[in-house]
Amino acid sequence: MSVVGIDLGFLNCYIGVARSGGIETIANEYSDRCTPACISLGSKTRAIGNAAKSQIVTNVKNTLHGFKKLHGRAFEDPYIQAERAKLPYELQKMPNGSVGVKVS
């Protein structure tokens, strides 16, 4: 029997498997053991990880990164209001008062 652990970090994500022989960090499709915490949404495509990170320059408004700091905060939180000016994507107030991201 194996146990899987996922580390959703601010910049990178890791997946580890604990087996009887120890803990192994799983490599992604690029043979890299860390995957960037990045999502890119296109008109007909979506990308995650390394593929999304490569689209930051060409699809800046629809590529999300650094979003972990938004989780669990209210839209009116002073921290969120200060961060809004620094982010290339648009934040939006959700009906329950939390933070959402507007993409096309």
C-alpha cells in the first residue's frame, strides 16, 4: 500500500509517494520534480505547470500565479486591496464576499 502527499506551495507544487522503501518525489511530464503553481487559460486551451508558466509573457491577463495568498481572504481585506495593484490579472468580489479572479 502507498500513501500520496501533495504540497501546494506558493510558487511550486510537489507530489510525494510514501512506500515501504521510503519517500519518492514524483517527476512531472518534463522530468522535473517540482511543478510551477501556475494556470493559463486560452480561448480553447488551458495549461498548468511548466506549460502555463511559459505563457505568462504572451497571455499575461489569463495566466494565474501567486494565487495561494488569496485563499480564504475576504475581498475587502486590506491585504487583498493592496495586492490588487500588483497582480497582472483582475480580482473580483464573489457573491459570498470572497476573492475571485476574472479571466476571459
